[in-house]
Amino acid sequence: MARRSGALSRGEENAVGRSTLAVMAWLDTELERLLAPDYLDGLRDRSLEDVRAMRAECQEAETAVSYLRRMAQGRLDLVHACLDHHGEGGDVDSLVERLPSIIGSGPPRPQGYGRLPSQMSPDLDRDDLTEELDAVLDADHTAALTTMTEADLRSVGEQLTAIEQRISDQRRALHERIDTLQAEIVGRYKTGEASVDGLLA
């Protein structure tokens, strides 16, 4: 399938968001292409093989975005835990001991798609993928969370929240693409244009 190019419209760029730092060249390029307004144009005229390939590339990007979202949420949970216990003292060891109760106990987040990624790509360069998050809070600075001022913690939390919200918007947009492509495949199965093997592949 030929790759399509095209810039995001101003409205969609605002809705989905673009990284102000280099996250990963591949992912940034893929999101621009997959979330472009014309990506699904002419879908009905495409071959089943093309539609399946489009679904696969959207799923691959969704895997990377979902990974990023979990990383952002985990770091946010740590920041909020430090804010909740600010002034009580403690060091990084005590923070590590509380990790099981911290993870997932952060503030409520907007309801998202309750699905797990369909695959995990072991070939993704995780260091490059988390570059934007690391610029805000990397492993070295995580150890310093317990010594940060309340103002610094809130600043880090606000930056991570903005990234997490943008990533969640990207993830939601990709799920909408995947659902549209899956519906097209199912529709062809129902009309006899595709076989059961084609549906399940």
C-alpha cells in the first residue's frame, strides 16, 4: 500500500496535539500521517489487503502511544504521591516501598477506551519513545522527587498532565481509525466480499 502524506488541519492539530520535543521520529511521522483528515478517504474503493494493512499500522502506532500513556500516568502517580505526603519527610527508599499503593492511585482521569493494546512491539526504541517524558521527569530526577519543593512538584505535575492529555487524545483518535477500518472489514464479510479467513486475519 502506498504511503499517503498530508499535514494535519489546524483544528485536528489542536485536537490531537503535536510534540514540542522530539518523541520519536517514526511515531511523530506516523501520527501526522495516520491522523491526517484524508487518511480514510476512498476507503470503500481500497482492496481488503490495503484496509487490513491500514488497520495494522494504526494498531502499531496505538501500541506505542498506549505505552507512552502508561509511562506518563505512572510518573504522574509518583508526583501526586509526593505532593500528598509533602512535608512528612522520607526518602526515595520510602517512596519505593509505597510504589504498589501509589501506582494507579493518582487523581481520576478522563474516561478513555478500556481496551488493551493488541500487541507490544519489542523493536520499538523505548529510550527515544520516552524522550519527551524524560525531559520533564527521568529516572535520575525521580529519585529527587522527595526533596523537591511543593511548587516544583506542581510544575512537574502540570507538564506531565499536559503530555498525558495530549497522548490520550492521540490514542482516542487512533482507536476511532481502528474502529472505522475494522467496521469496513466486517462490512465486507457480511456482504460476502471477504471470507472468514480475511476477517480474522
